[in-house]
Amino acid sequence: MKSISLYKDKGTWLNLMHPYTKLLYIVAAISIPLIGGKLWLFGVLIAASLVLLASGKVLRSAVPLVAFSATLIIVIFLIQGLFNHANAEALFSVGPLTFYKEGVLFACRLGLNILNMLLSFAVFVLTTSPQELVDEMEKNGFSPKFGYIINSVFQILPQMMMTKDTITDAQRSRGLETEGSLGVRMKAFIPLISPVVMSSLVNTRERAIALEVRGFGRKNKKTWLEDRPKHKGDRVIGVILVLLVVLTIAGRVLGWL
Amino acid sequence: MAKIFKTKLTAATIVLIPACIGINYLGKLFASLLKLPLWLDSIGTCIGACLGGPIIGGLCGAVNNIVFGLTTGDNITLIYALTSLGIGIAVGIMARCGFMKSFPKAMLTAVVGGTAAVCISTPLNIMFWGGTTGNVWGDALFAITQAKGMSVGMGSFLDELVVDVPDKLLTLIIVYLILKGLPQKLTSLYDVNAEIERLD
Amino acid sequence: MALINIENLKYKYPGTDRLALDGITLSIEKGEFIGICGRNGAGKSTLSQAIIGLVPQFYKGAYGGKVEVDGVNCESRPVIELCEKVGLIFQNPFNQLTGAKETVYGEVAFGLQNLAIERDEMKKRIETVMKQLDIWQYRDRNPFDLSGGQMQRVAIASVLVMEPEVLILDEPTSQLDPQGSEEVFRVVDQLSESGITVIMIEQKLEKLAAYCDRIILMDDGKMVDFDTPEKIFSRADLEELGVQPPVFTRIAKEYGVKNEAGDYPAKLEDTVRLFQEKGVKPVRAARAKAEAAAEVFNIDQMSFSYTEEVQIFNELSLKLDRRATAIIGQNGAGKTTLVRLLKGLLKPAGGNIYYGGEDISGKTVAMLADKVGYVFQNPDDQIFKYNVLDEVMFGPLNIGMAEDKAKEEAVRALAMMGLEGKEDKNPYDLDLNERKMVAIASVIAMNTDVLILDEPTIAQDYRGKKLIGEMIKNLTEQGRLVIAILHDMDFVDEYFDRVIVMAHGEVLCEGSADEVYSMDAELEQARLHKPHMRQLLELLS
């Protein structure tokens, strides 16, 4: 079955780290430059994320994620560089368009922030199994009902995706046109989406029964098959990350930054 | 008021959520297969809201974006979890108040849902990307408003408005048509007020 | 005291007027193997779900009388607690997976985690049960990647680890292919010997006869009879109640062979013994052979593959004429791929397919829509209208039929599939077997020259199979070509003039049913069984 998750177990140290530690990294990576307020801080953290991705052997997998945000970043540069209300000092011109320093700087800040967020998320997403995260959260008192919701999406979605082609074929077999003018295509939407909705809702009834007869929703505390092996690094890294954030706040308050 | 939010987290309503997220996804997939100019990616959230109420609707929306954010690593989606949550809650409240019972009422629900989406997305757009949305038409409009010197807030609001409201209108039309055809066997499962009658 | 006690049980689903269960009283002893039979809609599943409390707790509705398991009231004790005493397995293997676990091992553990069983005990139980059901080797696989038969065994395992006192099997093999069914019945075999109380609903009555101590016969929400298999299947009114007796009973009836108690035998060994004792040798008249008429499809050295590595067809050549044709073979033989190519949903990579002398490779699915009709296996992949009539009219209208004509065709097709009077119903308020009939009718109404059916008999009872069989005869007499992919050998034997056996993308053999079912070597190679009646006749002669 094709998984929708980007996670792959590469056996690196990042796979062994506790999901919480990696979540803490995201928080630190995003908040430090925003608190510190200096552009170079973005650079430091983007570099840190890149190093982490490389050490987790997932640098290549992160490329499509960054590419995905490229259009957004370009649009931001265009609009802010050309039209930002604070624009005063012309930076350069391309034909009739003049880019201004203030707008471009603002766009830089936004663009770097997007990149920083994307990469720190990539560190987490590419190295953490979603089921592991949910299991850990449940062990810490997170509701098993919500845990189920998140876990099941990963399993049920690929199944529903596979019905796409079957439904399209079944309706085309009955003469449904899926190509042509916008009107024709609009009309084809209901015969395609309706069977998905109806059959998945009908299926939910059986799945709900299957869960109830397996005792899902009991008030007692669940038991677990495994404990997660503890990793020394988790505590050390956690402490360092918290210290760095505190340091940044202190720096800002005391005016070092 | 309490009644509007009344929710039983039974197995039936819980399994509704992943199904609705799947519907969201397939809606988007079919829309792109048919080359329709809209997203149509919140059909499931709206169905969840209409069947299960605002809490389930909100959950469908939020979990949808959280899961896609976490799997695809696309934190742009993740940020808009708030918007999806808002749509689910707004549509759920409207549905519980009877605003899905006729076509004109459903259109009103669409406007409310669309407005909720716009009101939540606009501040996010401004905060994270200076007002743009990533949608070609909306951003073209935003560029024009900025060139004409309109405020960032107003421009971004319009940017989001032209994208979200038509999308939600069409989404709710589809949801209305689908729900009209739901068999009673199913709708009775989500009836929070159902009681067991005695026959003897 | 009996383990299960049911007293005057009545039940109505919400929003309906009909009593789904009407005054049922019975008791079941510990360790008994009980069967439930009756036509679709008789109330079999409803009764079984009342024993685990889903009726009324899950469905709500109106309830009367009392159900007790081991002294526990099933109306009021929550299902999530009652599941420690009663386990339930139902038809669709796929929907029984929780959908929250990435491995088969985790899937089986799900219930135990909820019951808060200690870790060591949990692991011990899982390993024992998984090994017993022969699924231990799949423990690290994703449960969704398994075949239907494997999934169904995982479902049984995940209930068995919870160690219930009663196990309910609601048509556990009705949606599986023959190999999968056999895997599951092998498990049922073990269960019947283990001493656990089992309640099994099943349309394959040969199986009920083989396992059951007693059988509950139901009709219209009432219990008609509750007795031994021999007594139940010897009833003269059985077919009127929509139940066809097992082949053993049928043949014994035909030759008047009764056992000591004056009933007809219901089990294989009893039948063979009685026939031998009485010295009766049944013979079967060969069927009149249908002549090959004008060719409809000509598949000429056609090759096809989905991916570059795996070739499905390599220069396959086959001609199809107007005889009703059944395509049989194990899963993965290429049956569905072949009919999809005929329908134009897939395009051959090499060679040609001619329909009526014309090459179809240049035609789109839409262009073939009014010539070749195709009923998909799962009706839920196509049904989208609010009522049955509109659903059936969708295809005819799409291919340009006038409204009146489309309605006329739709009404006729619905009547043919036994759905008269249900035109205004919401298709999703019907049961799966009826939804399948709607899907078949929706393609018949398009009045196509060719009709392709993918597994039409799954989930059908005796009446449903008969309706489909009559429809096939009917269309063939009208000169239309019916092609069906089937796993049900008895059905193939009864209604088809031509049988094509496929394995690994090749046609192993073909001919009339009489010819094909006497080719032992080819059937073995295709891993197919002979129809029950033929097996029995061979044994008896």
C-alpha cells in the first residue's frame, strides 16, 4: 500500500529521537529568529535545519517541499517589492517595474521565515512516524479517541484514493462525459463524488461496529505492546533548545540583539 | 445554545471524521481531474459539520489540515487548520439551526462559511505572507489593490473573498445535493437525540 | 441454564414500520454450533446483532423482549463491555479492520489494549491465536495489503484473542473468492472442534449442514423452525422460504433416499453412505450443447501490461460469439483485465481487439457505451441518485435515449431484477444484494449488444441467483452476448453455454460446461473446483 506519509525509517539518530524533542526543535527554530528580530538569525537556523536534514539522510526528500513554496515566495517578492506601502528607496528596475528596498527587505524577512518554518518542519516530518507520535501522546494522556482519528486517516485515505479510478471508469462506462466544456465537466462532478461520499458513509457504519465489538471507547486505561526505548540525547537536546530560546529572549530584553 | 454544540463522541461519529477527510481529498482530486477552477476541498468538512454538528465539523477541518501538514510537510496547509476549524464550526452551527433544510437556506450557510473562512484566513495571510494567498486570481487582485494604495488588510480581505466565497458556495450546493439523498439508515446514526423505544 | 436466552424478542429499525424481529424465543447451550439460514432480509443479521447488544444500542429504534448471554442483559450492558463475552465477525473483511494500525500484529492487539490486558498475557494470546489461524507470517505486513481471505482471518483472530464465550460469524465468506472462503472455513473447522459456542449465518448451506448441531430457519423476522440440519433441510416448504437445500439433500430427495429417522441426509458422508447402502447410482443427463453463432469479439494476438515488469497478456487470441460465456479462474488470472480491454477502459499494448469486425482501439469508452455494457463488482462505485428509477435511467439518458424510452427500459430492467415496487426507494436504503441488482439493472436498461458482469452473484441468496440466471437466459435468447466473471461454479454450471478457464493471463481451456468440468488436469492447474453436484455424482458413481 502506498503510504501518504513522507516518513521513512533510515535508521539514523534522528529516527531514534523522541518525537517531542523534534517538536521542541520546531518551536525553537521558529521562535528564535522571530524573538531575536535579526535577519542573520534566520540564516543560522536555516543552516541548522539543513545540517540536521543531511545528517538524517533526508536532505533530498526536502527539496520538493521547498520547491512547493517557491511560487509563494516569488509572488511575495513581486508584490512587496513593487507595491509595499513603505516603499521609498528604489533598488533596481526591470523594464517599467521598479523594485524598492523597503519592500524587498520585508519580502526577504517573510521569505526567510517561510523557508525556516518549512525546513524545521521537514526535520520532524521526514524522520518521525505519525503513529509513533500519536502513540506517545496517548501514553501521556491524550484521548485515545483523538488518537484513533489521526491514525485512521493515514490508513483509510489511501484506500479511498484507490476508489477514484474505479468510480471514474464505472461512470464513464455508463456514458458519463468527463471532458468538454466547463458546463459538462461541472455536471460530471456529482456522479463522481457522490458514490465516494455515500459508500464511505455506509462503510463508516460497519467500521464503527467493528470498533465497538473490539472494546473501543472503554473508560479504563489502555495497555501497550511496547515502551519506547529511552534515548539519552533527548534530555540533553531538550535542555539545550530551551536554553537557546531563553537566551534569545534575554538577549532581546537586555538589548544584546 | 448548549444544544447546538451537543456532541456524543461515539464510535459512529469518530469514524465519520477520517471518512470526511477522505472526502475532502477526493473532492479536490476530482475537481482537478475535471479541471474545475475551484478547490472543492472542504466538502467532507461540511458534510461532517452537517451530520455531526459544529464540534465534529471543526474537528474534521482541523485534523484534515494537521494531517496533511504533517504528512506532506507543507506547513502552509498546517497554518490554515484554523480556517478549516472555523468553516467546520460555522457550517455546523448553521446546520444545527436548520439552515441546511432548503436550498436558499443552504446558500446562506455557504455565505456564513465563506465569511468565516475569509475572516480567519486574512489575518493569517497578512501575518505570514504579507497578504498574498497563493491563488493566481486572488493575488492578481491583491497586487492591483496594493498598486492603487489600498491598505494591506483591505486588499488581503478582498483577495481572500474572491477566492473563498465562490468556492464555499459551490461546495455547499454539492453538500446540499448529497445530503438530500442520504438514506435514513445513515442519518439516524448521528441523531444525538435518538432514544430506544420499548415495544412491550 | 442455557448460555444464551432470548425471550419474545421484537425489534424495529428507526424510521421503519416493519418488525425486523418479531417475537423470537429460543435458547442456546454452551458449546453448541448453531446455524442461521433464511432469505436476504429475513432478520438473520439483526438477530445476531441483538446477541451482542448492537441491536438496540447502536442502531436505536424500538425494542421489546429480552436477550441474555451468560446472565447478562444485552439490551443494557454496553457493547464495549459485552464484547468480552460475545465476538462478532461480519461479511466485509475490509471494513472490519480498525484502520488505525500499520501492522497485522498491532491490528490483532487493538482489542486487547482496550481491555487493558497485561503486556505478557497480550503477547502470549496474540502469538497463539495468530499461529492457530496461520497468519503469524503476516504479522509485520500492513493489514490493508492482505487478500480478502487473509484479512478475514485477521478479523477472526482479533476477536478470538479477546477470548469471548460466543462467536458470531455473519456470512464470513460471502464476499470472498473460493480460495479465501476455503481459508476461512478451515478456521471454522478448528473452531467447531475447540468447543467455543458459535453462531454462523451462511448462504452456503453445505457448510452449515457440515458444522451445525442445530439450525435456526428464519423468515420475515420470525423464527420458522429450530432443529437439526436434516430436519430443517427436509422441509417441503424450504424453497418457498427462499432457501435452496444443500446439493446432498437435493439429490437424496430426487432419488428418494432417506435416513433411518425418515429425513433426507444433509451431510456429504451421510449421503454417500446412504446411497451406497441402498445401491442407488444417480446419473446426470448431459446438457444440450449450444452452437457457436456469429463472432462478436475477435481478440487477435493481444498483449497488455500495467507495468513494464509484469506482462498480463502476451499475444492472447480468443474469439467470443453469442453464447452466454463464463470466465473462471483464480484471482490474478487476468479475468477483470480482459473484460476491461473489451469495454475499452484499457487499451492493448500490442495486437488488436475487433468488435463486430471493427478495431476498437481507436474508440473511446463513451463511443462504446451504447454497445458494450459493464457492471462493476461493487455497486457502491456507481450509485449516486436519490431513487432507484433515476439511477437506472442515468445510463440510458447519457447514451441519448429519449426520456420516455429510458423510463420504459428502466422499469423493464428493474422488473427483470426483481425490484418492481422499489423504483422510488433511496438506493442506499436497500441492502447490498439489492444495490447490486440496481447496478445490474442500470446497465441492462442501456440495451447494449454486449453485457459484461463482474461477479454478479456475490452476496445473493437463492432467489437473487435465480433472478440473475433467468436474466442471462433471457438476454441470450434475445441474441445479446452475456459475459460474466464468476467464482460460483454451481451457478456457471447451471446457466452458461460456454466456459473459459483462465490462469496467468492465458486461456487454459474452453468449451461447454460439460466439457470443461470433465478436464481434471486443466481445472487442477487453474486451482478450480468442480461444481458441488458434479463432485457428488462422481463420488456416488
